[in-house]
Amino acid sequence: DARVTQTPRHKVTEMGQEVTMRCQPILGHNTVFWYRQTMMQGLELLAYFRNRAPLDDSGMPKDRFSAEMPDATLATLKIQPSEPRDSAVYFCASGLISSGYNEQFFGPGTRLTVL
Amino acid sequence: KQEVTQIPAALSVPEGENLVLNCSFTDSAIYNLQWFRQDPGKGLTSLLLIQSSQREQTSGRLNASLDKSSGRSTLYIAASQPGDSATYLCAVSTYNTDKLIFGTGTRLQVFP
């Protein structure tokens, strides 16, 4: 049963600390997305990759957030330094995206609390 | 700018009822529309995907329809069960980006 996995599932940290979240997309999927979910804003895209190349990171505060795909089986989202307003659930999703077809499968999320 | 709206925001029904959840979007130039369910504290589970050339999709007791010209989709749940209790989200993708634009969700409670 192929699924997207994320680690850690929960993270509590203090303001100013570095946070790294990891995602293993479904094998064979060509596109990986990072979304953030908050009560106020709902689900919003932070960044996404196609065949490991970044396509859009316009949703990400670039002074503190960075996203990478070191290889096809790992995507990372890093926050440095973290702030209380970064508290949210961060979802990774992957899909085999092609012209006319865009179905995305989500991981269980990382619940981040910044104190 | 594409905006996605879902009504009602919350719904509480006795089990056995047939339900209709609504999703509307402002820009009809969509690629796909995807329905998800989210259980409390959990991730999103994909329920149905409707491509822009399709009018509906069915999976078990779920049926989703798409009317691009009017900017609407409905999710029909037949014979609801307590296990259907969750938040249901619709999301659209457009031609100029692969990102999904989400609605605010409908929180469904089905009581025995």
C-alpha cells in the first residue's frame, strides 16, 4: 500500500530553533508539494518540485524557510529560525502529474508547535 | 484569482440520510477537481478526482459531479454512516499551476 510518509509527526520547539521536516513521496511520483494548514488560513501551498526541480516557492517566507529534494525519495522543509506564527500542520503531498491530470496524495502531516 | 467556497460549513444528520455537499469556484478554467476527507488530527484522504473533461465520478456510496460552466461541484453521500463523520474538502487545480486551491471544508457529523 503505497503512501506518503512524513517525519516527525509532532514537533515542539522554542522560538529561534531550527526545524527540519522530512517527506518520502510515493515511489514513481514526479511531483512533490509542501502545504501548510492553519485554522485561520486553511490549506496553502508553500512550494513544489517536479522531477526534483523547484517549480514554485512563492508561498514560502524565503528569509526563514527552505525546501529541497536531495534525491527522489526525500523532500525536506526547513525553518530557521522558527517563530510562534509558524505553528501549523505541514503536509507533504505527491502525485504523478501530467497534462490534464493532477491527483495528489497527502501524508499524515507534521504538527509543529513553536513556543 | 481562483476562490473556492464550500457550503454548508457544518452539517449534523442522523445516519441513513442521503447528503449533498457543495463546492463552488470562481474561475471555470480548472484542470481537475478533487474531493478529500480529513479526520481530526489526520492527513487528507483522496476520495474522488474529476478531470475537466468529465461530468462525474463514483466510488461506492460517493458520487461527485462537476459543472464547470457554473463553477460548481457536488459530493453526494448515500445512506450516511457514523464512520462518514469527518471534514470534507474540495480542491481545484488550474492551467497555470499544479497547486491545489482548497475550499474551507464542510464538517460533517453523522449520529447513530
